[in-house]
Amino acid sequence: MTLWDIIGSSLKRRWRKAIILTVGLFLATSISVALFSASKAMREEVADSFDLIGANISIIPTQEELSLNYGGISLAPSQKDTLLQDEALQKIRTIANAESIARVAPKVLGHITSDGQPVTVVGVSFADELKMKKWWKITGDQPRGGADILIGENLAAEKGWHTGQSIDLNGKTFRIFGQLVPTGSDEDNLLFMDWKQAQDLLQMQGKLSFIEVSALCSTCPIDDITAQIGTVLPGSQVTALKETLVAREGIVDRFTTLSLVVGAVTAIAGMLLVFLLVSSTIRERTKELGILRSIGFRKSHLMQMLLSEVALLTIPAGAAGYLAGLSLSRWAAPIIVQMDVTVPWNGKEALLSVGITVLLGLTASLVPAWRGASKDPVEAMRML
Amino acid sequence: MSVLLKTDQISKGYGLGENRVTALQEINLSVLEGSFLALVGPSGSGKSTLLTLLGGLNRPDKGTLWIDDIDVYGLSGEKMADFRREYIGFVFQQFHLMPYLTALENVMLPLAVKKMAVQEQRQRAIALLERVGLAGKEHRLPHQLSGGEQERVAIARAIVNKPPLILADEPTGALDSQMGEQIMELFQELHRDGLTIIMVTHNLDYLRYVSQAAYLKDGRLQKVEEIS
Ligand SMILES: Nc1ncnc2c1ncn2[C@@H]1O[C@H](COP(=O)(O)OP(=O)(O)OP(=O)(O)O)[C@@H](O)[C@H]1O
Ligand SMILES: [Mg+2]
């Protein structure tokens, strides 16, 4: 006979209450886990979307004369002395909130003439650009070298160029690795190449037309970043483009708040259930507890027994609750927020939810268990 | 024979204010090792109260109790539980068995909080059940046993830990006279084996089994009689 044998027999005898307690805590845990993991996945998805939406900060040189237009930003390529310098790329990385900066994408803009017609060239860092412009659909290859270029659909049609073709621009040979599927914007008329190549081609060595920055603003205030960049790059105009995500962030924030409230209410309801069930079984067992005290069980032995019983029921409730809650959020989260969210399994969170469930169960049982264990054994044994 | 138990001026009352009832007044009692003492007296005279006090199941308002030179009421709550486990075996009129444990498990129960191997616990409990005449009924639940049999399980449970002192509160009270006699014979055997027993009884016939009788009235100890 060990304390565990007594616990086992007692649970077997009161299996109905044991099942109600387990199922109740299972439901509470699964609801909380579902809400928590759904809102967490949504928050992460919004953070990821900054990459998807692309740059959310643009930096352009301050200037008066406006002549060139790209992506809604007006530029004056002729005034080369007002352009940004290459060093700007490093300087941006030195701001206080530098860890929030995901990508810094340089742009070099200019015109060249090909077959007597003007072509607008955009020098980019392909590695960053292709990541930031996830909406770009490219037919063709990945860029392989410095001489690889990407062309807009309209430009391709106009010039009769196609993927894989080598073309000559100002006496240099370039290879077209891909064609941009129409985006309906200026991009359809442009020719994209590596920014270093563009600087050479356009005689703009060391100069940049503008810079796009993508910052992970779920972790920082974007206005601070904008101000910090303005300080390290005097003479430039730093603008935040944040409207796109604000609305979605609002939904996610509201959902997170709702989840916290519902989660807290569920946890409290779960604890109340445990409190009531444990109180009622302990009331039923008052006499038993008195008998055990009379044969020399310590109060602490009784506490250990009563709390172990609860722990034994809450562990499976927590584990099953995590599995069910996560399955629920994997299924429901994309539907609720109309987002393509993924909710991954997470061992640490599984352990945490088991731990929290057990802790809540034990906390709720503490007072009734103590009351039962402390009851005067003589009084207790008088009970029927 | 040495003194196993000695009380000094034990008093105990219940309730508050006008409802205050004095259950025991200044009890001085001394019990030698190996005695079989009957506590007799009218209903409400304080017999059960005294028994719970002697077993450290309750604390008095005043007074001291020494058992084996331990100042029992000087012990903290948890130490008092340890004391009960090692020194006292209680037997109650209502048996007070755990309803969902078998006879064998009920007997092993006091050993559950000791670090004794389960195999040894079983051997001891089976031997005791045989001794009280319940061989073959080890795996019955209390409700599958007669009153006399349940009382035997309770007695086996009381002695499984080899305590020096057995405290029994009307162990025959719920049994018919034939069963009562059998239980008294069992106590007599335990007494002969050297156990010290204090037993509350209403039945003066049973005084022939005991070595001493203590008479209580209105919470006072009237006299202690030697019985040959
Ligand atoms: N828990 C209690 N609360 C209030 N009064 C009590 C309590 N227990 C006992 N008493 C009172 O204390 C006195 C002694 O009671 P006790 O149970 O010790 O008597 P007893 O001799 O065992 O009686 P009986 O032979 O009927 O069992 C009685 O007057 C009883 O009413
Ligand atoms: Mg009584």
C-alpha cells in the first residue's frame, strides 16, 4: 500500500467527478490554446507581411526639380550632386532600432538609349528586391550574375526582347534572365539590373537615386525608425508608407485582446469548476480523511494525496487540451482572419500549457484540500 | 511493570458561553504497561472524549499526557500524527474502515506512509487477518463483510503497526452478544500477548475480560478498580 494506491482507488470510486473535472479542464485549455495560438500566428503573419508588402520606408534626396517618376516617387536624375551616396546603406544600419530593419534596398535610376529609343533603367539589389516584391511574378530564370537583367512586359513587347536573349546596352552585353508578368504599374516599362552595373552604365558611381527600407514594425514604432534614419541621412526625405498594414494590424490587435479576455474568463471558469468539484469530493470524504488522520496520516500526507489526484487528472487534460486547441486554431485561424496563417506545433508551448493547466488546477484545489486536511479528525469521523 | 500512560489534571469542555459543556474535569489516570483497562460510566460521562484525548486525536483545555515519557500535547500537529501512527491503535464502534479498500488494503493502510516494502506490508497484513479469523476474506470490501468481521479488520488495522497502546471505543457496541463475546476474546488474546488496551464499554459483563476498570461520572474519574 502506498499513497498512490489510495489515490488510484479513490479516483476509481469517484470516476464520474474525475471525468467531469478532466473534461472541463480539457475544454478550458483547448479554448485558451486555440485563441492564444491563433492570435500569435496572426501577429507573426502580420510581421511577415511587411516583407510581403515590401518596403515600408522610402528615402529620397531632397530636391526641387521633378522630372522622373517611379513608383509614385518623383526624381530628378539630372541633378547628380543631390543624389544619395553609397555610404547611406551602411549608415541606415547604424540607427538605434537597427535590429528592426529587415532589408535595405538601393535604387539607381536613369535613362539610356537603345536603338534610338529611351529606356528607363533601375539598378537594384536583386537579392533584396525579389524578397521585398513578393507579388512579382517572373517568367524565366533566377539572376545568376551581375550582367543579368529583368525586363517589364511592355518593354519586352516594344523591343521584341525575350528571356535568355543577350542584348547590348551602351556597348555592354547583358543577358535577360526573366520577364516580369504585368503588374499594371510603371514597372511594366522598366529594365531592372544590378545596381553596381547600373551605376557604371549611367555614370553614377557611388550615387543612389533612392533607397527603400523594410522594417519589421510589429517590434518597433515605425515613426521612430523614420526619424532615426532622417538623422543619420541629413538632406534626405524619409517617408513611412504604413497605411497598408494598419488596418490588418488593427484586426489582429483586437483579436489578441479578445483572445486574452476570453482566455482569462475560460481559465477562471475552469478554476471555478475545479474548486467546486474538489470542494464537493472533499466534503464527501471528510470522514475518510478523519479516519486517515486517526491512524497517523499527517496533514501533509493528505494534502499530497488530494493534490496528486488533481494533478493526475489535469496532466492529461492539459496535454489533450493543447492538441485539441492547436488543431482547432490550425483549422479555424485562416478562416477567422482571412489570412494564410500557419500554426506550427510547438513542444515548448505544449509543455507550458500542460504546466499552466496543472498549476491552475492545483491552485483551485489548494483551499478545499487544506480545509479537508485540517478538519478536526474527531468531528470528521462523526460524519455519516 | 512500568507506567505506559499518565495524565495530569486533564480537563476538556465543548462549546462556548451558555452552551459550554464540561466533558472532563481534572482527570488523573495512570496505566501500567500490559494492562487491560475498561472505561465505564453512564452515557455522556466523557468516556469517548477521554479516549480521543489519550490517543492524541484531540487536545484538552488543560492538563498533560505522558505516554512512554513523551509529552503528547507538547507535540506539533504533524508530530502528533506521527505519534498516533507509532504509539496508538484506534478501534471504533463504527469500524471506520475505508469503504473502497479491501480488507487487506484497510489493514495495510497505516503502513502506507511508512517506507515499508509493499511485499512486507502484505505479509504482515495477511498474517494479521488470519490471526483475527479472516483468512480467505482478504479481498472483500467492507460492505461484503459482517459487522463482527468488519470489527476484526479494524482490530487488525489497529495492531498492524505494532503500537504499544490500543484504544477501543465500544468495539462491541454495534454487535450482537455472541459476536461481542468473540471480539472480547480476541482482545483478551491481544492482552495476553502483552498489548496495553484501554476500552470503553457499556457492558459490565465484559469486565471479566479486563484487568482494571475505571469509572467515570459527569466528567470525573470516580475510582479505578483492580479486577482479578
Ligand atoms: N463535539 C461535541 N460538541 C459538544 N459537546 C460534546 C461533543 N462531544 C461530546 N460532547 C459532550 O461531552 C460530554 C461527554 O461526551 P462523550 O461522547 O465523551 O460521552 P460518552 O461517555 O462517550 O457517552 P456515550 O456512552 O453515550 O458514548 C457529553 O455531555 C456530550 O454531550
Ligand atoms: Mg462514547
